[in-house]
Amino acid sequence: MPADHSLDALWQSLRLPPGGETFDPASVQDLPAPARRYFQHTLAPGTPLARSVVLTMHGRIGLRPGGVKSPFTARQILPSVSPRPSFPAPGPAGSRAGKK
């Protein structure tokens, strides 16, 4: 299957390098206490903040209750500067479309 260069270009454009922002403990003061403690415990003040995250998921998915489950692998980029995450679909469940 030939590579889809426009999808590759889109994918790479969403993978953002760290920006100039750094973690400031005051930025999480309005979060619920458990979330605030988590961030203050895991991030040192001044830590560069990521502007996007790449998630890789895999498993089995059934399209009908009781139906055959097919393997799937998907990657999702969640850019922090976008109002909605981008999810270029890898193709039908069980296919190899979109895999590298």
C-alpha cells in the first residue's frame, strides 16, 4: 500500500516540540486536591511543558455484542494547543492500513 504523504505531513505537524512554557505550581491551584497533589508531586517547578502527547493503544475490539473481536492498534496525538484532539484513524479494525 503506498504511503499517504498528506496524512504523514498532518501527523508530523501535530507533534509539537516543547514550547517556552514551564510548570508553575500556581497553575494547578484551582484543580481538585488529588489532581493538584499529583502534578505538584510529579512536576518540579520550571519543568518544560509538553505541547502534545502521542498515545498508542492496542487491543481487541468487537463491533457487535457477542461478535468476533478483531485486533486493533491506534495512535492518537493530543495537542494541548488545539480545542479538539486529532485522531487520524489507522483504518478498519484488524487491518494494517496506517501502520508504519
